[in-house]
Amino acid sequence: SSHEYKLNFKKSKEMCLSYIQDAMLQKQWKKAAEFLTFYIESLEKDFSTEYMSPSEMIWRIGTEILCHHSHSSMREFNFFTEQMKSLGVKRYLKVCLEHTFHLLCNGLIDEAYQNLSLSESWRFGEQTIIHDKEMKLIKAYRGLLDYYNWSKQKNILLEHGQDGFEDLSVEQEMHGCFRKAALNLREIITVPGVWDLFVKCYVDLLEFYGDHNEARQVLNEYAYNSKFPANPNAHVYLYQFLKRHGESKKSLISVLKILHDVVPSHELMIDFNIMLQKSKKRKRRRLGLEVIFAVLDYAGWKENVKAWSCLARQVKQIVISEKHLDWIKQEWNSRKDWWPAFHFSRYSAKRNWQENESLSYEKALVAGILLGKDCKYFRYVSHQGCKAQVKRFRRLKKFVNKHNPVYLRISG
Amino acid sequence: FVPRRGGMGESWEPADAATVPLLPPNASCWVPSVAPQDILYGGVLRRKLQAGKCGAALDFTKQLSHFFVDHPEDAFGSVGRLLHQNFYLGNSKLKVSVCPAVIMPSPTPHLAAAIPSLCPLSSLQRQARDCTIRMTALREGINRLEARRGCSRRHLVPRLRWFSHLSRDWLFEVPLGLLADCVHEDLLLQWTSLLFDDSPTGGALAWLPPKDVGARTGCLVYPGGQAMNHLCILPCGVSLGREGRGHVALPLAATPDFQDVVLEELPCARGSPAQFELNGRIRQVAAARVDGEDFVGVRSDYHCGVWRVSGRTGATPTPLQVIRTSVPASCLTVSPHLPGELAVCTQSGAVYLWNIETGLQRLRHDPQTMFFRDHSPWRWSDFTAHPRVLSCADRTGLQCLDTRAPERCHFDLFKVGEESGCQQGERVVLPMYVGRAYSSQHLVITQFSVYVLDERLPLVPVLKWVHMMKAPPLFAHLTPGDRGRSHKVLLGTSRTQELLLLQYRGEKRDSGGGSRSACQLAGPPQKLHSIASCLQHLPTQVPHQHCLLQQRLSAPAAGLAAALQEDGLRESLLVFQLSEAGDEAKRSQEPCASPQPSPTPQEAKCPQEPIASPQPSPAAALRYCHWMNALSKGCGEPPQRTRPPTFGQKRLFTRKELEEPSAPSALHEQARRRLRQAMRDGGCIQHWDPPPPALPQPLELAAGDPDPLSIRLTAAWGWDWERWWEERTSFNMAQRQQALRERRRRQKRARGRHSLSASFTSSITYQSELSELSDNAPLPLSP
């Protein structure tokens, strides 16, 4: 009966698919390709209502095989993708994009550009939302390639410019590229999403032509629009832009403050701390201490000498001046139950001493002040340091011994 | 521009043709888990249901009837005892007639007891008939029904219907409706766990890498024993097979309640401490190294424990603390940051931070799922880059909680939905913090895909890959690749034993600062051998044992661990797999074909054969042999627990009959004598033949010709049977014809008698029919 036939057909289809999968996972590309030729028959009677239709499956599997098969060539790949484009109309744009990526990976930039512009002119029935999105992506990537051409020509011009030779046609072409790229890039940036690559290119273009206001606006929008997903890179770009243009410290600090709130463990926090430490305002120095403590909370920073030296320097400053010890106390309060085990165990003292002497020096200083001269970490490191006749460790020991009352005040 | 996929991954070649058993098989017999056919409808109904396209149909009636048969005491206990007078289990009719001689087979003593006396007091008999149900007839009816199951038009015997109607309300110990509900509920539970069992999530196998860089002896932590309730910590590596055995009982003393999680007394080591006996099946073993010491967390359904395995080699693992939960725990993870800190989740939706020193801290208690409604009570929790921030997961996504202020400070890390490009019906199966590879990254595994997430860029996955495994991967293991090499992720499924190796490259920080390359997959994923794949390399078995072996080897996987070994230029990845059948931790070793991302220049160097020759190495073959021997030794002998079936005599005999006669009869005396004699001689009694009983006098047949059966029977009685047969076979043709004629005449006469006796009792009719049959029988036999 037809039901049985359907059932059998489905079964053999699934079996074939699992054979292909097995072969692919064991890197037997030839075998997989052979099985795929059988699987193509499943297109004939496509009863499935599953998430992934056989035609999509064939596209994906075929691409994978062609990427790895030893005998495949670019020509074959192009031929296969053209077939796939006609196979599934709904997927046309996706296939195009994939094709472009493949071309780009193989360094065929001109072909990729052609492919993109070709697919841009593609129309099919009513535009759905998904198509709209995909079309925007395609345009954006074309914009990216335009940007690539533009920067290439810019480099040529700059080189030639040094020779005092000007080429009008190249310059004109470059401006043409700029216009096309700017148009397409601007479009995608307005859609909420993570567009780091596009934003960077767009800002670069604008900066070259001196349109700083537009660039700033774009970056601000990208960083602060709540519709966009929280993206730390957006803040970084804004910060770098402002820094490039010599903006005031205040605006830089405000950008980094927000970045600190979003990602307390960001690399820029070291710069931020240094900037804040230098500041004359009390409030900012207080913030600086907060920032560096927060950075060292994270496991990734555990053995970072720079971060520890920043903290050590600031703590030392505060201790010497004997002002604002309450800042340390406040920061320490929320950490005193787990920092000793996390940072200042005897095991880590041993390891730090063996692996990185200057790290152990900075950490010992902090430990000595926060936990007193009897803490394991400080005792081990200072003992080893004195034994090894390193001067600064002797000084360190003296310093901590002298300021031991501070520890009592902090922990009290 | 860098594609999300691409780049050459490292190519790993399997060292052996299949997995190799590492440990001797679990000697205690493994009870195979429930298979779908055990609880699903078979036969006609199923086909009908399938045609109607309504999923799986649970064979509820079968299960309920199994329950009645297997636990009759629970089902009918006291009511049965009350009523057993009124049930008659004998074979005969209960019909009482005036002539007692007609009741041919005497009723069983049981009935004799039930009916006060068999004296022909008709009123008593009538009473007995009225209030006694003949179960035999009912059973026959049921059997007949069974035989006619295929028949489309089944008629319930009216009597059966009457009986069930009458007894439905009072026969069952537990009200039938309630019992049925319970059975059905359990059946549904079993079925869902058969479809997807999330209790072993995380895997019950852990590898503790060697402490020193030079040392090559790590530790393998795995469950063993009859119920997978022994925690074994086996130092392994170069020195395989050093294994201590000892048992530690885990006491069940409870201290005051702490919400639904209770601190318990420690198991204390006794004897050799490499093995601990726990009082629950081990579901998960988690391990992490902090400050050079390994902390091993062990989760069973209602208990979680933590052990410390200190850095020194040969040091004994020390149990630290045990907690008991009132709801099954679903997750236990060990902090990679702080010593003695763990995260525990229970199925009631509670998340705890468990510190050995400070105790338990409840971070959240929410039976509802986070982002949308999902019925699964499964929860998971793991650590993040910040030692005070925990990630909490349910089937709908991940959230990060600050343990210092769990109510206020949290943010969403992953949500099943549009942002991550999830499919419909996609659910989180296993989240994992991969701090060892990159301190702020998490791996989120769903039944369809693998996502890599960064804490700093929440909700938008950095990497997504569709793994296309047949079952949701419950086990994952990450081997970080240092110096810009790819991280290797192993994914394993439970029921289908799939094992997949994929590689990805994390964010790389260039020295120039600022510019970073994104996460990307490296090379195509690879499939590794499953446990079942070694079946073909095992010594050949007889079909029956082959079948058993296959069943055992294809038991669901229970854990996964891996260890990277460097030996000069050659690198190998040891992959350990544990099956639910017990200790079959297996090893598959893969020497790296190209340690650097360059194409395969070193393939020739690999001493182990590449995939081209799928034959196990001699060493592996030897291991197979050893394993098989151990298996047949361990599981071949019949289990000791099963005793021969015994019968209660009480039901069969009355007390009177069981009573010893006051004076031993002559027969007894004789038997005793013979026994003594035999014992004295040291011989044995070959056949216990009592002196032949006095032969009953051959019946004096009434006048008229005796029928052959009677002759034959008489001959048999009189030990003269052989002669009779000879006589019979030596009949000549004429005699036979004569006999035939004789017989016809006799039959005619018999028919007359027949009709007469038919009105008398049916039992006689039956006999005469029988005699006729046996009468005909010898004829075709004779030559």
C-alpha cells in the first residue's frame, strides 16, 4: 500500500542519511559522496515535515563534502551551489551567502563580489521578513567588500601620494567605492544586532572623510541603544574613537565606567585604573580601587602581574598616607571570606614564587597589608625572598611590619 | 574575514580498531534495563494505534496483571484470606448429586476443609454450592479468552463478567482505581525515563590527571559494585591494575534539617580506602583541581558527598562531607576556584552553594522554569569566571547568580529562543563552564546543537554548531589546547553510546592588542568508537552468549573522561567510557597524527596502525581475551540468591493430614529399615520400590464378550501385558476381519447402552467415548 511504501521509503532514507553521517564523521569523504548520490532520490517524494528538509540537507552535506573531498575543485563547487540555488527557492539567499564565504576563504574576492551583486538583484514573489534580513546581510557584505576595495585603493594612493603623483581615476574609483560601502553599511547598522565588523569599517570610512560627528553618533547608537544586545565591544570602539580624537578625560571615564559596569573583567580596566589613580578627585580614586579589586575577582586575572601591581601601588599609597583606609576596609569586607583561599593560599605562594617572582612580590605586599604579617602567603614569600637575598623583599618585610596596625584596622 | 568554520584541525587517528576494555567486568550480574517492548503494547492493538497515529501506547493492562501475579499478597492479601473458604480450586464439578459414587475424582482436601463435611446432608451441600465459586472454571474461561485474542469478536463469558462485576469493589486490597492510577503513573515515569533519562547527566566517570608534570599516573574515579554504589578511585596510567579494595559504610544519621538538604555524618575509611561503599547508585562524579588537590564530588539520588584526593601519590582519598537531600539531586559541580566548594541542585528547583567549611547556602528556590514553562524538574548549576558567581540552568536557559546577593544580582546568559537561533522544541541538556580553555566561556549543549557562550557577551552565542547526534549528549569533556592549539571537546550520549570529537579555537589575543580573531571550529568533527564497537573483535561466542554479550556491551553509557598524554613528539588522547553495566571503563587511544595544525606529516611516525587495518593490536586482543574470561567467570555461575521455589503446604493439606501418625505404620518402619541398611552399607537406594501392593483382584467381568480395552487393562494389571501385545500383533488377517465384524456388532450394541448412560452422568459418556477412541487406535498400527 502507499502507506507502507511511504514508511519503507522513509526508513531507507533515514538509513542512507545515517550512512552518510557515519562516513563524514570518519572522514571518508568519497564514501559519503557516493551515498549522497543515492540520497538525492529522496527529493523525488518529499513527505517530510521535519525541521530540515532533504533539499537543505543535501545542500549542507554536499557543501561539507566538497570542502573536504580530495578531488573537488572550485569549478565543481560553483556548479553544485548553482544547482542548490535553483533547488530551494526559499534558501536562495542563504546559499548565495555561503557561496560567497567559500569564495572569500579561497581568496576569490572579485568572484565573491560578483556573486553578491548578482544575488542582490534576485527577486522572488513577496518579500518575507526573513528574506528582508538576508538581503540586508548580503548588502552589508557587499559593502564590506566595497570597503576592502576602497582601502586597497587608499593604500595605493597614499603610496603614490608620497611620490607626488596623483591619479584622478583611482581617486574617483575610491570615492565611488566609499559611497557604495557607506550606503550599505549604514543600512545594516540600524538593525539591532552584533555588527562589530561592519561598524568598525563604517567608522573607519567616516573618519577618513572627516565626518566625526556622524561616526560618533553611530558609535553612541551602537553602544547605548537598548535595542541592541549588550555588547562590550561597542563601548570599546567608542572609547578608542574618543581617545583617538583627544576627547576630555571626563568623557573617557564615563565610557569606561559603563564598560566597568557591563564587564568588570575587561582588559581596559587596567588602563581605567591607572587613569583614575592619577586623578586628583577623591571620588575617582575611590572608583579606581573598586575597579582593580573587581578585576582581580576574576579567575582570568589571577596571575596577572600588571593588575596586582596596580592594586599594590594603590594600596601602598593609601597605607602610607593613612587616609581613606575605610575604602580598603569596605572593599575587603565583601572579599575577606574567599580571597584568602582564592589568592593567598600557601600553595599559590609556592607556585607564584617558583613561576613569577615579581607577581609574588606584588601579591605578598597586598596580602601583608590585608591579612597582616602572619598570613601564610606573606610569610612564605618574604621568607623565600630574604633567603634568596633579594633586596626588595627585605624592604617589603620592613614595610609590612611597620604598617601592621593597618591590618588590625581593616579587619577590625 | 575569517569563517566561523574552517582552518585545519588536528587530525587524530584511532590507535586501535575499537575500544579496549580497561577494567575487568563488573562481576555482579547486571540487570538489563527496561526495554521499550517491556512496557509497550504489542500485537494488534499497537498496529491499530499506530495507524491512528497516536504515539506510543503503554501496555497498562499487562503491567497491572503482572502486578497481580507478582504481588498477590499486596493486591489481595487480607481479602483473599477472608474469602478463601468460598473459592474452590479443584478440578471437579461442584455438582452434588444424590449418589455420592458419581463424584469421581475426590475433591481436594482444600474443598474438603471448606465444606465442613462431605456427608450427604443436602442442605449443607446446597449452602456450599451457593457460596462457593469454582475458580477452575473461571480460569478455563480466561484461558479460552486468551487463546481467542486474535479473534475480532470476543465474547466475554457471562460468568466472568458476572464475577468481575460482583467482585470489583471488594476483592482488591488497594482500591482498584487508586492502584491503577499509581501503576499508570509509574509506567509513564518509566516511559519518559526510557525516552530520555537525565539522571546520569554529567557522567559518572572522572579522570584526575597526574599531579606532577613528569608523573604519568593519574586517577580514574568511577562507580562499581552490584548497584553501581561503590566509589572506586583507581590510580592508573602506566601502572595499571594497582587497585585497593575495601568498604566504607555510609551511615544514615541525620542532623537537623536545613531546608530540604541535610548535612550528614562522614563516611569513615576502613581498611584499604580506594573503594567506598555508598548507599545509593552513583549518578555523577565531578572533579576539579584547586591548589594542587583534587576535589571529587559524588552525586547519587538522595546523597551527595565530597572527597579530597591530595597531591601526594599514594595518599589515600579522604571523605570530607556528605549531604542528604529530600528530593533527588540533579546536579553536583565542583568549583575550580576555591577548595571545598560545590554547587548542588535538586529537582525541586533549589540551587545551593555548598562549602565544606561554612555549610550550605540556598541561592534560589523556584519550582518554575526561568524563561518559559517547561515541565522538566531538571536543574543544573556551574561556576563561572567569578568565583562568587554561579550559573543556574534549567531546560529553558542559563542565568548567572551572584552568591553574595542572589535575589538582586543576576543576568541572563543564555535563553532558548530567537537570539540564539534555536529550533522549535530545543532544550538545554548540559551546560558546562570551560574555564580551563578560556576563563569566561561556557559550553551549552542542547539536543540539536552545541553553543559557545561568553559571559561578557551574554545571550548571543559566540559559536553554534549542529551536532546531529541521535540522542541528546549527556556527557561532555573538554581538553584545553594551549599555545594557540584547538580545544578538544568530546560529546557523548547515553543510550546510543555515540562519541564525537570536535575542536574549536577560542579567542586569540594578538600581541598587537585590540585585534582578536573570533571563535571558530577547527576541522570536521570526528566520530570515535563506542563500547559496542569492540564486539566484533572479541573471541567468538556461541550465539546465545554472543547475544548476551551484545546486550551487555550496548548498555547505555554512564560516563566519559579523557586524558591527554604526551610522550615526546607523540601525543595521545585517552578516552575513557563507562557503561551502565558497570565497570566496563574502556579506553580508546588516539595518537595524534599531526600535533600542529599543519597537514599530516607525522602520520608515518605513529607506531599504532592507522585506520587502514581494522585489526586490534596483539596487546588489545589479549585484553579482550582477559576481559571475556573474567566476564564468563564472573557472570557465568548462577546467582546464589535464587533459592529453589518452595510451596506452602498449608494450602495443600489440612492440619489433620499433616499431623504425624501416632504409631508409625508398617510402611514407615520398612522405609526406615531400608534407609538404615543403605547407610550402613554406604550404598544408595537405587529405586525406592516399596513391596508391590497387593494386586487388586482382576475384575470379574460380567458375562458377554469383553472389549479389547478391558482385556488390555486386565493384562496390564496382571503384569501380562507383553504377552497380550504379542498375541494381538500375531493376529492373522482372517482373525482381524473377524474382529472387525465383531466390533461393529458390539458398537451397535454399545450405542444403545451409550444413549442410556448419557442420561445418567456425563462422565460416563466421556469414558465411553474415550474407550471408543482407544479401541480404534491399534488398528492402523498393526502391520
